[in-house]
Amino acid sequence: MTVVDQPVDDAGVEATPEFEAAAIRQESQRGFLLALPSYAYLILFFVVPLVIVVVYSFATRNQFGGTDLSGWNFDSYAKLGEPIVRAILFRSVWLALITTVICLVIGYPFAYFLATRSPRIRNVMLVFVMIPFWTNFLVRNYAWRVILGNNGPLTKTTEFLGLGEQELLFSQTAVVLGLVYGFLPFMILPLYASIERIDSGLLEASRDLYANGWQSFRRVLLPLSMPGVIAGSILCFVPSLGAYVTPEILGGAKTTLLGSYIVTQFLTARNWPLGASLSFVLMAIMLSATLVYFRKGGQTL
Amino acid sequence: MSSAVEPRGWTKAMLHANGWLVYLFFYAPILLLVIFSFSASRNVGTWGGWTFDWYREFSDNQSARNALSDSLKVAVFSTVVSVVLGTMAALSLERFTFRGKQVFDALLYLPIIIPDVTMAVMMLLFFSEFFDAINFVFGLNMRKGFNSIVASHIAFSISFVSVVVRARLAGMDSKMEEAALDLYATRWKAFRHVTLPQISPGIAGGALLAMTLSLDDVVITQFVAGPGWTTLPVYVFGLIRKGVTPLINAISVVMLIASMTLVVLSLVLERARGGTGTQ
Amino acid sequence: MTAAVELTGITKRFDDVVAVDNIDLEIADGEFFAMLGPSGCGKTTTLRMIAGLEFPTMGSLKIFGDEVGTLPPNKRPVNTVFQNYALFPHMDVIANVSFGLRMQGIDKKVATASAREMIKIVRLEGLEERRPSQMSGGQQQRVALARALVNHPKVLLLDEPLGALDLKLRQEMQGELKRLQQDLGISFVFVTHDQEEALTMSDRIAVMNDGQLLQVGTPEDIYENPANRFVADFIGQTNLLEGTVEDSSTVCLANGARVHAPSAHGSGTKVAISLRPERAHIRQRGDVSAGETAVDGVVESVTYLGNARVYGIRLDFMGMEVRDENRPGAMLHEPGSEIAVSWETSAISVVAD
């Protein structure tokens, strides 16, 4: 709809293509002006910082730990190939993958269960899934720190069960546990949305055509819920890969992951160019994952 | 779903069990944390009898209280700005076409998918350069502090708010705005009387989201905070790295209750509005 | 008398697509006028241009003599009933109905009083405090009507208002709309793709296709004398017997038979003879009355409709249908019978593309 508010007085004139074009232009301008504040804001406070990161990634670390922007080189990218960095990258990707798979295995049945309840129960159950999701992320990680620590409830329980003292804290297991805890809702919600959209008549049709439960799942339910699976997987993998708080609290010094490594470059090791290049690589991975999702015709989240 | 296709027997039992276990998984740590915050034992995680000592310690602790008020200031300020900007952005994308719209649309998605570590690095580098430049040009002595924290929070919140409001706008029949104009409303009145009431749940949701994101944030704030400014999560995070103490338990529970209150509040609000028969 | 709505040379282009192609139209005051055509024919776009929800690319649009084509909708003395009613869900019925009055600056008390009266007229009394979501489709439609009419528009525009209703309700509302229009005395401009609806309710119909105005006339005009092939085919049922014009009174059918069919088309024009199934008769071969034209055919099928029988006939160059009312004493024809189909000359129209 193109609407012009005032330029014409109450007596109209005959329509012409020029008038129409002017009206469309005015409408377009309105839209642009509405968008302008956020647009400008994001350019200044997002695009520019991004460019600066890229610039820094080509800079050199001078002897005092500052950054020398004059000499441009690929040093920090070369550093990415070093064994230490590669090890950290692999470990981070591996843990993110494990987290995603666990979330999928636990989350899918849960999402299905949720989607097949009656509408009223469903809403209540959804609310109760959302509540932990909305509570403070730091606190949720800290809770696990308390549980898994020495003399904490976990060791007490395993002692009680005769399994001996189990210390899970400061291990990769603890980190995965924390990541799953943090991101399971991100897997459940898109899965639930996707499954809920599926016409239950399709599953009935599959039964009518002699498929058993497993076959119905594999050949009807799973393919149809694939958009949800992909969305949920990306929503779990991406933050897990860049996680910082969880590994710091639950992982300890033995497990250095990408997030912590990047932060160290800026706080202690003072190698800003390396930190910049690592951040950039992290973002590139994220962007490609998202692009893959959209290419596969994913719906907007 | 008809009972003929519902899983039976073993599968059904597993599904139900999985469901309950997930809920247990979600809530047990939180409940345990709350319980232990009342434990009189110096050893976090062991039970030593009831006490409110840790909460008292929290209310006496000046730095903790400062961090709390700083957090609130930052959250409120950044929420207000990002809600206004985000709503305008959503309106422009859903109701108008203009040159560069697709670029803007894509740009708005970036802060959502970007990992917060990368964003922290971006903002750190940006403010170092930015303040250097400003101080050089204008002879000021600006430093990182409230401004940089708020500016960063706004940067990521705008996108989240706009996504929520856009969903609301898209779900609304745009013919209603046409109907309003047909009934002699001006553009502004149509917005105020027809569009705004219908997207206000979205705006409220977006505000809640922005607030939560701001109060939750650790890494970005840590990187861009200046001397004398720290938010509660960053403060707590620092404490945790130094060593776990019961005080942290108490602070955590307070933060927990605060965020839960926000959630419940928003649900109540949505009930109140939803009860009026909107879709 | 000034026309209520006058369109001259109205064209609407969306990028490369011509949605409405240079149409001239006059709608009289107090007329129940329908715009009829298939989806995408431009009827809704035309209606929206009258409402002001679209600007014409070119042309003159006058309402009671005033040029309004470039005015926004809130400056035109017309109101619209939208297809899905577009009621404001967060307002109750009174607030919805009085909205237009309030937007014009009318005092709240006065507006509410007028709204209540209108609500009575559309027979929704007692439902003033309800929300749209608490009402049935039919009730919502009346709210939409009241909301538009309370502003005393000079012309009321309706965009497929009955589409969302079930059959019985639709028929009921058709009658009510007609009554309402006659009581109020203003023009109703009505867009629909349902030709039966248009025929039942309108004083005049404009048939559109592909952005073009094909014919404007009373229901009888359109039905009995369709202007071209599309109109003949779109309105009601018809058989189109293909052929070519030989001279001003003869058409040569596709099978070579020459039949008496007066027309104004030039010699050699490709035409079709439009023959409605109910105007065709089945006769024994050779037993054709004077004044009737006949072609030979074979009965292929009989379909019993309760109030009529439809015979599927195979002529040597095409198939066609004949509809016989189920009256006592009507002759029945078996499949396989060799018969002749005949018609009076006044029953046919010769139409070109």
C-alpha cells in the first residue's frame, strides 16, 4: 500500500505515473528513516569493531605485549597452524560436537514427548522448560560447580552408592555436562516447533501403510523434523564452540578451550593479533554454519 | 494424536522417563544451590545447619552491592534504548521497502549469531581505538566505563528485540492498518491505536530479553568495563575464579530469584494481555 | 445525475505487471454494483484504488464529481468492508464500530451512541462488549459492516465479504446485504469471484479478466448477451460451438455445417456460438420445428440432478450438454440414441475472443 499523507490539498488531481513514483519514494524514505538509527548504530558499534578485529589480526605483537599496527603480516594466522593452537581447536570442536550430539539424543525424545501432549499440558510444560533457560547463565554453571566439587553432593552420592569418591570437576566431562545443561533448551525448542508442525495425519498414514514405530520414525518423522534438527544442532554447536564461562568454571586449567584461549591473549598473554585472528576464525565458522542452514532452506529462527 | 500411532509399551515408558529426567536435570542443580545457600558449613556443598549468614554477608558487602546497582543501571539503560531502536528496526523491515533493506536485514542477524567471545574482542579493540581517536581529536579523557558497557549491550540487544517484535508484526494482519486508514485515521493514529496495542506483547518480550541478556552477560562486560565499573555477573565470576565460597552461593541465589521474578512477571503480563483474546 | 464513482482511463502497474489496464467505469448512485472475475483479474486492485489503498498509475477517479484518485484513504468519503473483516482484536465491538467516528474527532459519547444505533441496525444488539475473537464469522461480518456504515460513506466498498462464510450463512447474508443497501440508498461496490452471487445480488455487473473490463451490464444482459467468449464461459454454463462467420446471418460450424446465426462480426472471424444447456432441446432427427436450427448428435450420458437431467451429447466435432427440466411428461433419452440438438435463434449469442 502506498499512502501519501499531505502533499496534496483536499481536492485531488488526476493520477500520473510521476505522482505514483513520488508516493512510492516518500514511503520508501519513511522506511529508511525508521531503520536509520539502528542501522547507523550497528554500523558504528558492530561493523566497525569487526573491521578493526580483522585489521588487528594482521598486526604484529611487539615486545612489550602491545600491538604494532604498521607491519602487516599473516603471522598470527600462521600461528593457527601450530600444534598448541591446533590441539585447542580440535578439542573445542570435539567437545562442541559431543555436546550437540548429547543434546540431540536427549532433546529429540523430549521434544517429541512435549509435542504429543494435549495443548494445555504442553503450554505448562513449555513454561517449565523456559524458566531455567531464562535464569542467569552464570548461576546455572556455578550450581554445577557446587554439585561437582569436593565433598559436594555428587561425591557424597557416589560414596553412598558405594562407587567410591568420584571427582568430576575440572575435567572435560564436567565441561560437557555444563554445556549440555546450558544449551539443551536451545535444542529442545526448535525441535519442538518443528515436530509440532507435522501433521499427525502423516504418521497415521504411515501406520496405515504397514510401517512399524521405528520405520515411521525413520522415514516420516525424522525427515519431516529435519529443519528442527538442523536448527537445534546449530544453536547448540555454535555457542558450545565459543563457550567461555562454562569451561572456565567447570573445566579448570587442564582443559583449555578456544574461548578461554582467546581471552588469555587479551588479558595475560598480551598477543592481541593472535587473539584477533582466533576470534575471526571462530566467527567465520559460525557464519558458515549459519549460511549452510539458510542454504538448506532453513526457516528464520 | 490418535492413540493408534502413539508409542506403546517400552517406548512409551522410555519417553515418559526421559521427560521427567530432563526436568529433574534442569531443576535439581538450581534447587540444590538454593538449599546450600542456607547451609552453615564453610565448605560449599556440604550441609551444616540452617543459617542466613551468607545473605547477611552479601548485604554487608559493599563491592557486591555496588556491582548489583551497576548491573541494574546498565540493564535498564540498555534495555530502554535497544527496545526503541529494535522496534523501529522491526517496523521498517516488516512494513516498508527501501534501498539497502536486505543488507540491513542481514546486518541485524549478525549480533545474534556471533559468539560472545568474538564480540567481546571486537568491542575491546573498538573502544581502545575509539577512545584514543576521540581523546586525540577532542582533547578529552574518555575511558572505558559505563558508556562502553551500555553501548556494547545495546549493540547486541537491538537485534534480539527486533526479532521478537518482527515476529509479532508478521503475525498481525496488515489489513488492520489499512482498515484504520480507511476509517479516517492518520498514519500515526493508526500506529498508536491499532499497531502498537497488538505488538506490545512483543515489545514487552523484547524488553525482557534485552534485560536478561544484559544482566547475564559476562565476557563482553568484562572486556569493556573500565576501572570502577563492574556488573554483578562479572564480579561473581571474578570471585569464583579466586575460589568458591558460601558468599557466592548467596549472591547466586539472589541473582536467580531476580531473574525468575522477571520471567514470572512477563508470563503474568502475557496472561493478562492474552486473556483479552488476541492471537 | 452525477455518477457515484467514475473511473476514466484507470491503469495500475506493479513493476512490469499491468494489473488494471485502462478501464472506464461508471457506478450510479444507489446501485448495487458487482465487479466479477477470476482471481488476479484486477477487480480487487480496482476496488482498492477506489478506496485509496492503492494509487492509480494513470487515470481519473471521481467520487460524485470530485477527483480523488490521489487522495489517501482517510480523505475519501468511502469505507471498506475487508475480506477477512480486519476487525481490531484488542477492541470490543463498540470500540471497533465507533473507531472511524473517533478518528474524525467526534466526541466519544456521540460516537458511542451512533455506534450503538448501527449495531442495532445490523442486529448485533447485546454483543457490544464482546471481542471479535468471541464471535462467529457471521457476527464478525456484521461488525465490519457496522464499522463501515456508521460513518455514512457515500459509497460502500466490499471485498469478497461473503467468501469466508458457509453456504447457508452466505445465502442469508446475500439477502441482508441487498436489503441493507436498499434501505440505506447508497451505492455498494462489491467484488466477488462467485458469479452466482453477482447475478443474484447486483443491479449491474462488471466482468473483468486479466486487468481488462470485458462487459458491464445488468445480470440479464451479461447472461443473455455475453460480449465475448470469456464472459459467455465464465457466467453460468454454456456450450461453445466453434465456427467461422460466413456472413451477417450465417456461421459455418467446425464440422462444415452452415447455421443461421446473425452477428455483427466480420466475415471470416473465428467465433463460437454460445448456447446455454437449458436453451437447447433434444429432438428426433428430422423432427425440427420451423425457426429452430439443429445439429445431429448422439446421447452419451444422462446425469440425474433431481430437478433436472443433464444429457451429455456427442456432436461429430465436439461434446456438449443439454439440460432438461424434470417435469412430468418430459421425454427421456437413452444413451446411444441418435438425436438432434436444436435451438431458437434468439437463444444463442455469437461471441468472439
